[in-house]
Amino acid sequence: MATNKSYTVTLLTSNKEILWDQSKGSLLELSESAGLEPEHSCRVGTCATCATKLVTGTIEYDPEPFMEPSDNHILICCAHPTSDIVIEL
């Protein structure tokens, strides 16, 4: 995972921009810290409840999910940005 980097996470539906760094954890944890309550269940990439559309940017998983979602969706419970990103959340 990238260290000492920060990226802007734009949440389209919520109309928010949040600065992410490694201390913020997953995109799920970041969005929760911003007062959002995204749907989720397992927090480790097995249930796909948190699948969210990635509009632009790149991510990596930690931990790796059991199965990656399709159609430009990501599992925010275990996704971390590797660039500035825009997601539909």
C-alpha cells in the first residue's frame, strides 16, 4: 500500500470532497468519518454489499476481496485510493 500519500476522494451523490491518507483506512472508513452511512456488512470484501461505482481514478485492495465486482464498481470496505478518485456515493 502507498505510504505518506494523500488523495482527494470526491463523493458525487453526497457532494463531498474528502482528503484521504493512509491513516484514514478504507474508503468505507473514510466515508463513515465524514458522517455517511454506506451500505456494508462484512468489511473484508466477501459480501459485495458495499460495491460502489468508481467514476475516475485508481484503487488497490487491502485485504484483497474474495471476488472483485464488475462494471467499474469497487468494494469500498477494503479499497484504498492510489490516485485522486471520484466515486458514486
